[in-house]
Amino acid sequence: MTENKNLTYFPWQETKCKIHGRTDETQNPLPLFWNGSAVEVNVTGTELWIDLEVDFSVHEPWAGLSLNGAFISRQMLMAGRYKLCLFRNMNTDTIKNVRFFRELQAMSEDNANHLLVHGFYSDGSFSSVPDRTYKLEFVGDSITSGEGTYGAKKEEDWVPMFMSSSRNYAVMVSEALDADYRLLSQGGWGVFCSWDNKPYENLPSCYEKICGLLKGETNEKLGALKPYDFSSWQPDAVIINLGTNDASAFHQPAWHDPVTGESFKQHLLPNGSYDPSDLDRLKLAIIHFLALIRRNNSGAFIVWAYGMADYELTLPITEAISEYCRQSKDKKVSFLQLPATTDETVGSRCHPGPKAHERSAKILAEYLKSLLS
Amino acid sequence: MTENKNLTYFPWQETKCKIHGRTDETQNPLPLFWNGSAVEVNVTGTELWIDLEVDFSVHEPWAGLSLNGAFISRQMLMAGRYKLCLFRNMNTDTIKNVRFFRELQAMSEDNANHLLVHGFYSDGSFSSVPDRTYKLEFVGDSITSGEGTYGAKKEEDWVPMFMSSSRNYAVMVSEALDADYRLLSQGGWGVFCSWDNKPYENLPSCYEKICGLLKGETNEKLGALKPYDFSSWQPDAVIINLGTNDASAFHQPAWHDPVTGESFKQHLLPNGSYDPSDLDRLKLAIIHFLALIRRNNSGAFIVWAYGMADYELTLPITEAISEYCRQSKDKKVSFLQLPATTDETVGSRCHPGPKAHERSAKILAEYLKSLLS
Amino acid sequence: MTENKNLTYFPWQETKCKIHGRTDETQNPLPLFWNGSAVEVNVTGTELWIDLEVDFSVHEPWAGLSLNGAFISRQMLMAGRYKLCLFRNMNTDTIKNVRFFRELQAMSEDNANHLLVHGFYSDGSFSSVPDRTYKLEFVGDSITSGEGTYGAKKEEDWVPMFMSSSRNYAVMVSEALDADYRLLSQGGWGVFCSWDNKPYENLPSCYEKICGLLKGETNEKLGALKPYDFSSWQPDAVIINLGTNDASAFHQPAWHDPVTGESFKQHLLPNGSYDPSDLDRLKLAIIHFLALIRRNNSGAFIVWAYGMADYELTLPITEAISEYCRQSKDKKVSFLQLPATTDETVGSRCHPGPKAHERSAKILAEYLKSLLS
Amino acid sequence: MTENKNLTYFPWQETKCKIHGRTDETQNPLPLFWNGSAVEVNVTGTELWIDLEVDFSVHEPWAGLSLNGAFISRQMLMAGRYKLCLFRNMNTDTIKNVRFFRELQAMSEDNANHLLVHGFYSDGSFSSVPDRTYKLEFVGDSITSGEGTYGAKKEEDWVPMFMSSSRNYAVMVSEALDADYRLLSQGGWGVFCSWDNKPYENLPSCYEKICGLLKGETNEKLGALKPYDFSSWQPDAVIINLGTNDASAFHQPAWHDPVTGESFKQHLLPNGSYDPSDLDRLKLAIIHFLALIRRNNSGAFIVWAYGMADYELTLPITEAISEYCRQSKDKKVSFLQLPATTDETVGSRCHPGPKAHERSAKILAEYLKSLLS
């Protein structure tokens, strides 16, 4: 291997890089917390490396690379500080647009999981990356974490390699609309409680922090738990894809809090319908979340996009949205149903596969285009 | 032209024909009131003709033909009594499945419009036509009348040739599920009022009759206004595709009843939102219609399938469904959103085109399959 | 039915109509000999009828209608002189583009078969129809006659209803390129002999006449056997889709000429390969046909497009083309292979179905675009 | 990162791995010379690593990973000996099918380029990998090297990241037919000479060696230049996709051999057609190559599949095939034209993109299925 002797080291702050995804931009190294979080540079030169720091306890991060907008690479990241070559041996004069992105969701179950960017090595020079036409924020669960978008149908292991931002409806929608995007998602979590009735595992509880679902000292140091500065990036639309796990909770056993000894459950009545009071607290959670989003994003369209797994909560969700709109007089909130996954579109782990993401992305992009234009 | 001397005349009652679509089966000739209404025969022989009687004042009926399940022909029908050749010169021994179907919706605006079947001429013999696996009833507006499914994008004339059952989501869904189907639809009508605020132009008002939206003596004699015998054909699912015109009414001027002198209008508030009391009477109409359908179809799934034109009434419709379910404890009613028409899928007269019907049919068929299996 | 009292009769010559397909334009009524042959008018007014004269002995003609470029109608035509309504009740001011076209191939087996246009009835006025960007001539067999493009897979009857120009690759290609088109085709015929070894049933033998495969006094009177005036319509490309029946002949028994008592056959050797001398006369026929086409179309690209049924004659055809090019120094002749029909794309009568025509049309249109632009 | 203490090292010979692609199986470590070359294991356990040795001077190798048949990962490989984790943290009991494959073509221009497999680390046990239904060998140029299948349309750099086996028609065909496959390809090379008239850069010259286009001592030691043992793997079909560069040579300047001082060129005549004697030597090369392939693969179908870039050499290639067939009486050689790349299907570097590969793969797979079944 012939070494390139002309490489210079650039801390990320000196690369005019564009940062995608909520993070604490005062940090050094820069954490990529969420799936779809990325650093994007415009750079000349023949060669580019990224200087990373990675760790995890159980669940390793995965990252991907696109060049001039085209998917190039996707790989597992091992622990350690090391550099990865992003391109080499190219025409030195052309400006290459390079996006290095996190494939794996933020990992609430692995406090050691982090993917940090120190800087770049290059023999070229950096120029700034312009903003896209729109800004979109997506809040979701395993679907928005891209679970099921890689891997064979028969896969049943819950491992990072089957999650992605690269085959993800949220990213497809953003590409179709020429939008910058930020994803907040967590597999198993709901708008009110988790798939197995954990009342604390819901996205609203962490919505106002940078990456509030992370725990542990390291993540705290990395800024994950800091309040998120909404004024820094006001989205044109916030898309919520939640409800699938809240529906599941009704069918799962109670969860017993090992700390408090309390237990928690969303109940079904003997006739199989939802317990009205349990349903009410779910709807209240939806209403509160809408209010919370509106409080922080005064001008955004808010679209509750639901149905990629199944349609079970369509009526409770729409009812809560209607109630919220009536109370708040908010006229920029709507509901969009996405097509449920079928045998033909299912991916690994019984989750929506790439075809399901493509189909939903098309419908959602069409709808957002009609709102935004 | 060499004439076939072996043809025998068979009144329709002697052909073991299967009748599709609500009609008065005691009539002779047999009226085909609705689009998708049809006579279907299994017949041997080399040649088959149908003996028709057609009339209209302004809007001529159109009819289509399928042979062994494949689309063969579609044509305008002029007034008069005459016969049409459905096939000729075929292998005499094989059983041919022939469906002669009405393309044009029932025509509330043309009392003279009728398409009547007297019988068939054949040199073969008839055998019975088995039922399909499921029975589906569709209730809708111009979308279910297939308006826009034929004709160039630029067409603006409201004429029968642009309406169909042959490129219609309802028929596509039924084919996909191996279902017999009955369509009740009327362009411009709603669940509560018409697109231009006529309070009498709604499908619930005629739901319990054979074809209650028709008027005039002739139609009365043809049995259109008789009560429909729901026990004769209990569908596995009733699909309602209404709301598009109810939304339009809010944006249209008041309608003045020339008879009573009264006027009628669904209002917008000065801030552009729906007048709550007008919205309430729309929602009440939805609730009453669901109750009416349930009363007459005790075991059917009821699916409100909405959105092919736009999503404007999603929240009011879902709220009314929720309210109906709460009141009635009915657990077999659901809401399905269908993808809105785009530049890519639009047909003639700014209505959903064939691609829009195909896309919605796929989603609806997938959903019904999950309900029915 | 309310009659339109404002209709005026226009002989076809007074309608500025555009005539599609080879015909004898000095005739009155005007014969439509070939599938895809048509009269096209631009006309205002609320209503338009066509005045037809139709006859046949065994095989009835079928016709279709498009309005402003969109397919509207397709129907069997019975014998007699009568008028058909093409549109009615439309906005009187707009110019409607109307094309009435023959679906059925010229019928060498039914001398009585003809479809003649006398004129039109209209309450509007006619304006001329501009030429399209290109002119394309297609010469072929049952594939170019659209056999198999209508009807269920299981159909086995050789009847007109399963043939078409409306679902025909040649027409699809022409639409994609904005081209006027003329089709010459006959099911069962080859470039050298028919599928069953009839040596006279080949397209070259009738290429220089208007519709030289027709027989009988009536057709002669209609001008079918007159020399075709190539100077009147010089195509940008001639597409030949022949060979499928020539391949079949090798596998069929000899044909015995009932008149001369001679028999004729293309032979296979005992080892299953083609008899070289029989193959040579086939190749010679190809070479002569290319020379004949070139003689009459000096500037046209000539594309031998083959393979929609199977690929059996690929090498003999290409070899003959190479030989022709070598001899003639002709540099505008090429070979294009089209995808063979599969279970997925087959139509009725084991012929290419609509999906096969669409797939081949795409490849052929792409290729012609690269030649013509 | 929590280390897995249960990993055991397995030299590749002890893993029952299946080796894909021509290589010297007596080597240790095992070289993966060609794109699509791979090691495939069936293994239980929670975790699997591969022990690699990589080097290159200029052009780095890329590799990909599939798990249970699904694409998982693709990455650039840096020089050195190191291990890559292929999966981790999975259910220990299930058998995982893992294929680690080379994305980059054999690199005739970089003698240092090699990708060697030493072994695996696993906490599970290995079982054998069954053969697939068919065996296919593909011989080609940059198209078969997958050049253009990754990267944006605007890319112009000739670098490994834009080549692949993972988005390659040859692999798609093999998947569709359940076939094992071996690829031999080299960008810029032809059946007779290279795109720029180098007479030595042709695939036939290296067809009888394991990877005869490689040079240098290291490659020799790795066994690349050993005779290939055809008896070890007799394909059901050999697919040749060559000709694109031979066509280019006619339009490029002469190549001057720096060693011998001789120059070489395929000429055009002043009128723009091919010089007949130059064309003859090209055709002779085709004939000789077919004979060479037949000599080594007595039972295989040989399919010359050409056209993905353009159709320029269709007639010379088919003529040479016909001539070969006539001389040899070989009845299992055929020509298949693949659709040329269009604006819609082009990838990076003006080469066929993924859509072009998919379209051609479908046609080729359909054809091979008809041959093989």
C-alpha cells in the first residue's frame, strides 16, 4: 500500500462540516447520537479519512457512507479510536460531497455505546455545505430506527446490523423533498409506554433534550441530556410515527418496576376492547405530546404518520389529535395513515422491510409536498 | 356476413345467469341500475348475443364485456331495443364465462336512463355461475363511479364515457379477493350533503332501497325504489368511500331550494376552520349511516376508506367513527386512509386515474384480506 | 333519447381527416385495411358520429376509439352500413382529437372482410391534424397483429377479439416517439413462408402493394392490390418483426399445394439442425426483403426486431443481415433482439400479452430514439 | 466493549467453507482473486470474525458481506493483516449462512492487490454448505466487473468503490436461478483487444489459468497463473459479455507497444465502417474463444450476452458465432442481446447502473431458465 504523504489533520470544527442530527455541538469529539446523525463535508483532494472514537458494551454502532449523494458503504464499527478511509485516489480538483452517517439508533440499553467524530485527514480543502430546501424532524420507534430494513426475513435476533438510516422511510422522504432531517427514535418505545408496559419508555419524556433517552455518566458528559435548543433548527414539519408499541402494551403482561415494586399495565376488557381509562391516558399522552411539539416548533406542520406495522390504534390516535386540535385551535396538525406491512413488503424480524419503507415514503413525501409547497 | 342459423333465444331467466348489483330480480326485462351491475353467464356454443333495451334523455349508458375474466370490450349504448354480439365463431364445446356489465353509474340526473336485459341468443347451453369466496358492498361518490378512469388529463366534460367500473378500485379489490361485489355510488353526493350543499343528495338517504337515488315513473316501475332485501345478499364487508363532497360543501356557496325557498350551507368560520355546528351535523350523519349499515348488515366488517381525492375530512370522519363505536360498542368498524391522487396518478376531470385506483385497490385489498382471513 | 337536431353530414374528404395506414385514398368510402389503420379528426361541436360500412364472411372486424389521445372504446363491428356515435354532449367550443382505428389485422382468409369509412356527422367544424415528429412502418406477423393482447391466458380460439392495435408494441413505440405509424402484418406468415410451410404466405410478396395479401374482387375494387406509392409517406424507420413463423415451418409437416400438387417444406436434418439449403433460401428471402425495403425507402433506418416469441432464428437472421450489409454497403440496417415471452408476460393463445408488448416496446423505443435523435 | 472470551480460531480449511470463484485451493491463506469470489460458511455461535490479509499499491480491494442470503455490509479494505467481525451477539443455536465476498475485480494494473483469507474466529461450529442447483461462469469486461453500479451519475474517477459484485447482473442472474457462479472480468479488456487497442488485453488469453490476467511474483506465488482445473467445476452455462471494448478500439488511436515499438490499431475506413480485415481478426478471436470455451466445458451452454452498453458489434459477433457453429457443428451456442443503457438506467462513470443490471439480469435469467430446465 502506497501511503499518501500529503494528508493533513483537520479537527472537525475546521472542516466547515454540516452536522446532521441533534447533538451537542460544543463537544469535542462530536457525538453522533441518533440514526441518521451525520457529518457532511464538501472537500477537494484525492483522499479523505475520518478520525473516530467508538465504544459500546453489547450493541456495536454501524455507520454508512454516501458520496455525492449515492450510497457507497455500510459497516460495523468496533471499539477504539481509529480512522476510516472514506475515499482515496480520486481527482484532486473536484469537490466531493461526503456524508458519514450513523446507521444505529441511539441505544438506551447500552450506556457505553457511542460514536464520536474527532476530525478528518485530507489532502484537499473544505468548503461549506449548503442547507437543503426543507427541514424535517421524525419522531418514532423501531420503524423509524429502520429495524428490519436489512437482513433476511427469517432473522429474529435483535442486533444493530438489521437497523438503519440508509433504507429508512424518513431518509427517503427527506431525499424526495430535498430536506435536511433529524431522527429521534427508539425501538420498543411508545408515545405513552413501551411495547411491554414500561411507563417511562416513551419519546415525549426525552423530546426536549438532545438525546434524552440515553443514560450514564459518559452520555451525560457528551451532552446527551442537555436541553435541546429548538431555536437552532426549526423544522418545516415534525412527523410522528408512534403508536405501534402502545398498541402492543395492551396485549402484553404487566411490567413490574424492580425499583419501586409498582406494576404497570394497559388493560383489555374481558370483551377484548381497550379499557377506557387506560385508553384515555394513552390519548392524553398523545395530546400532551402534540402540545409539547407545538410549544417548541411554533411554525411546523405536525403530521402523525401511522400504520406501517398495523392499523390497530388508528381511531384512538385520530381521536386524540381531534381533541388536541379542538382544545388548542391548532390548525397545522394532521393524521396520515401509512400502508401496513404485508408478506410482500416485510423485512427481517417481522418489521417493515425496504419495500414497505419505500411505499410509505412515497405516500408521506407526496403529502408533505402538498403541505409545504 | 354469414349468419348463424342455430341461435336460440333465451329469456334471461332461463340462462342460469348470475346477477351482479342491486336490482329487482322480479322484473322482466332485468334492469342494471348501478355501475358494476352485470349479468354473468357460463355458456357453451360458438356464438352469444345479448338482447338489450336502452334509453336515456341526456346521458347515455356505457357497457363493457369480459370473457373468461379478461376485459374485452367497452362501448357507448344508444337508445332502442337491439342485440349485441358478445362472442362468435368460438369452439362450441368449451364453457365461456361471459360478463356483460354496466360502466355508467346510476343516473340521478337523467330519469330516462336505463339499461335493461331481456335475454340472450345462443347456439350453446347455459350452466350456473358459482359464487365467489367473499361478498363486498361499496358505497361511494364519483370516485366509486370511476369518474376520471377513462379520458385524457385535460378532459373537463362531465360525460359518461369517463366513468367506469372496468378501471375501478372497487372492482380491482374484488378481483384481488375473489369477491362478488355491489356498488352504490353517485358523483357529487356525500354522506351528509352534496359537493354544492344540496342536503338531499347523500347516499344514506337511498341506502335501504334498491336504487333509491333514481326518480321518475319509469324507474319506479323498474323497481328502483323498492326496499332492498338485505337478507338476500349479506356482504362480508361494506366499504364506504364518502366525504370528499362533504368537504367541498364547506367551500361552496349556499344552495337555495327552488321548491321550499330555503337555503342550505356548510359554513367555514372567518378563520377558515369548519363551523363547529355544521361539522357536528356532518359527524352525526356519519354516525347515523354507520348505524344504518350495521342494522342491515349485522355481520359485516364496515370500513370507511377515504382519501383518494384528498385528506381534508380525515379527522372529522375518524372522530365520528370513534363516537359511533363508543356509543354502539360495535367492534367491526374501522377507518382506512387511501393515498391521495397526485400529478402522477390523476386521470381525467381532475379525478383519480387508473393508477390511483390501482394503488388504492392494493392497499384496500391487503387490508380486507387481513380482516377476512 | 333526445336527438341532436344540429348534426350535419360530412363526407370523409371534407373533414380534413388524417388517414393512418396504407390505403387507397382515391376510394370512397375509404377502406381501413390494416390493424392500426385509422381516421383521425380534430373537431369542435358537442357530438360526432362516424358513418361506416362493414362486411365479413367469418371474421368480423373490431374497431377502437381514442379521444384526445386516450383509449376510450373497443368493440366488435357487425355487417351493414350504420353510424356509431364517437362522442356526445361535450363542450361545443373545444377541439376534440378523435381517432377511430381498426383493431383487426387485414384478413387474408376472409375476402369479404372490410371496414369502410363514408363520413362523419357533427355539429362542429373540422380542422386539420398535424403530422407527428416521426414516421414508422412496422412489418410483422401475428405479434404485430396484436394476437394475444386481449383475452384470458386459457383462450385457444383464433378469433378477431384477441387481436389489436390498441395493446400493440408497434403503437406503444410510436406513442413513445411521437410518431405516425403504419402496420403491415399477418398472423402465421413469415419472411419466406408461413408457419405451416405455405411458400406464398410471406410479407415481402405483398410489400409493394397497398394491402397485397388481400384477395377477391371486392378487395381489388377497394384498391388493396394497387401498387403502394412509397413516395407519399417515407418512414424514418422500417421495423421488421418476422421470423417466428419461418422457424415454425421447420417443425411442421410439408404443405401440399392443392392447385399444383407440389409440396413444400423447410427440413430439419436427422440431428435436429436446419437443413443448410433450406436455411439458405430463408436467408436469401431475408436479404431480398431488406433490398426491397431499401429500394422503396431510401433514407430509412431498417431495424429487424425479433424475439418476442422465442429466439430460435437469431443467428440465421443476423447472418442474413450481415450478408446483405456486406453486399449492399447499406449502413442503416440493424438487428434488435426483443425479450421472449414468459409465463409472466404471456397473453391469450400462447402469444405475447400486453406486458410482453410493453416490455418490448420500451426497448425498441429506446433504440429508435438513439437512432433518430 | 465487552470481549467474547469464547472465540476459537479456525484456519479456513477447518471450516467446511465453500469457496466461490476460481482460486488455488492449495494456498494458505486462500486468495480471492475475482469479484464475486467468496468464502461461504454455515456456522452456529454468537459471533464470527474473519482473519484477512490485504495489500495493494494503488487500488484497494472492497469486500461485502451477506447473511442468510441478505446483503448486510460493504466496505473498503485497508492493507494489513487483521480480522473483521462478520456478526456478533446472535442466537448461538441457529445456523447462520455467511458469505464474505470480494467486490473488486481482479486488478491487472496493481500487482500488489490481494485479498487473502486466513481463517475465522467463532464460538460456534461449522457445517458444510450445499451446492446450488446450477453452476454458471461469466466472462466479461467492466460491465461484469460491476463498474458503475455504485456511485453518483456524475462520478468520473476510475476507483474500486464504484465496482461491485453486489449489484451485478451476473450475481442477480445466479440468485434468480439458484446457481453458484464464477466471474472472470476485467474493465477495458475485450475478446480481441482492449478499448485502446492493446492487443494483449483480452480475456481469452487468460481463460485457461486461474487468474491469468494478474502479474508479478506475488500473484504467481498465490497460484494465479496456474492452469485452471476445469474438471473441478463444470458450469451448466458459460455467459460471455464481451465486445464493448473491441468496438471502442476502432474509434481510438493506435496503441504503441513501449517494449517492441510496434503499434496496433483496429481501423475504420474513410466511410466510417470497420476495416474488413480488422473486423475479420476480431471475428476470428470470437471464433477461437468459443472453441476454447467448448474445449474446456464440453457440456455447457455458451451464451454470448451483449448489448448492455450499446449494440455496435451485434452483427459482427453474431456472424462470428454463426461461423463457429457452422465449422464446429456446436449446437449449444447462442446469442442474447441485452438492453442498452439509457439515461434512466445509467450509473456512475457512464456505465450501466443498478437498474440496467436488474433489467438485463431478468432477461438473461429468463433465457437461461428456458435453456436449463
